Amino acid sequence: MDRPVITTFVARRRTGRQRTPVTIAVPALLGFAFLLLPLVALLIRAPWSQLLSLLSTSDVLTALRLSLVCATASTVVSLLLGVPVAWILARVKVPGMGVLRALVTIPLVLPPVVGGVALLMALGRNGLVGRYLDRWFGLTLPFTTTGVVVAETFVSMPFLIVAVEGALRSSDLGLEEAAATLGASRLTIFRRITLPLITPSLAAGSVLCWARALGEFGATITFAGNFPGKTQTLTLKVYDALQDDPDAAIALSLVLLLVAVAVLAGLRENWLRPGPTS
């Protein structure tokens, strides 16, 4: 190889500059345009002059409050149930654990409407478990605010489980073993050693879980319905407004877009930072 060619190659490696082939640049530009154009259109078509008035109506504020309360409650339930599930998946070695892991994460790829139907079959008044909840305790979940929390938890908990399980798998077991040899109980080890080690992933998983719950639509409308003031969350309100008041639908969509941007900004340091190149 000639010396000028080698010099040019080394210079490009040092500066990070590289000429992009046309066969990559053209589809890349089309991909960028495809992903960004709808967001740009939403910003351009937004009724900025009426934004405050559209977002300050009583029904919108009720839907927003319900969305925040249900998404937060769903995240709390996911933390209480999802962290132990993640610990079992990461630390317990028994046959069939891979199948169990796949089943637990199915809601990640399951169409939300199918998830709602599955919830009805399990927890509906005539469902596998729901009939006994209704008969023994008088507890009805479908088409209630609690049903919204149940539906959101079902679709969002796997995000938390995946994040926490990955952190548990990569954590240093030597520290826990050393604490055990010094007489620390399992609860103390988890609280003083394991939990601090997985806190960044736990926080990231919680934020993802909350954002997914806030934006849930299919499972919620199937299992909990769309009743204003009771089960109508912000995403369901967008669906209704799009049919009668497109400007209000755009304004509500901007709120959800703002939440998505905030979530991505918060997760950038943990999950979205570009890795080092060699």
C-alpha cells in the first residue's frame, strides 16, 4: 500500500471522518425523513395560539390526572412484583427457566388488544380467576379505574423486569458472598449491597415502565373501557378528540410527545449513550 494512502487512512481514523457511500446515504436519509416527518408535521400543525385553552378544559385535566395516577400506581405495583420476578429469573437456576423468562416477557411483543382480551379471559366477571374474585370478594376489575392499573401493569412490567434482570446478571456476586460469610442476612445483603448496585437500572426500568403505562391504549380500552372520569386516560382522550376536535387531539399528542422526549433525555446517560469504538 502506498504511503499517501496509508496516511489518508490514518488521518480519517483519527478524525473519525469517513466518506459515506451513496448506497448507504440515500436509504439513511429516507429513514431519517420517515421517522422525523410525522413529528415535524405534528409540531407544524399544532394550534399553538389555542394550546393553553385546549389543555385546560375540565375533561382534559381529568384525563391527565387519571393517566398520571394510574401510570404511577402501575409502576409501584410493577416494582413490588417485578423486582422479585427479575431476581428469580437472574439468580435461580432450574430447568425451564428460559421458557418462564420468555413467557414473562411476552407482553413486550404481544399486541395490546390481545393482552386486553387475555385479561378479560383471566380477570373478567366470567374469567378464570375473575369469577372467584367477584363471587367471594365482590371485586370487579373490568371497566373500572383499578382495571386501568391492571391493564397498564400487564403491558409495562416486563420493561422493568428486563432492565433489573440484566443488572442482576451483571452485578458482582463476590460482594454478596463476602457479606454472607460475614453473617449478613439475605435481606440485609439485598438492601445494603444488591439494591445499590442495580439502582441505575432499576431507575431506568421504572421510568420506562411509567412511560409505557402512560401511553398504553389497546389493553386499557379492551379491558377497562373508555369512560370519561373513570377509565378514560390521556391516550383514550386523544382517540376520542381526533374524531370530533382534531386541534385538541394534536394538543394532547404534544403532551405525550413532551413526556416521551423527557423520558429519552433522562435515559440517555444510562441506556442511549453511544458505546466506545475501537
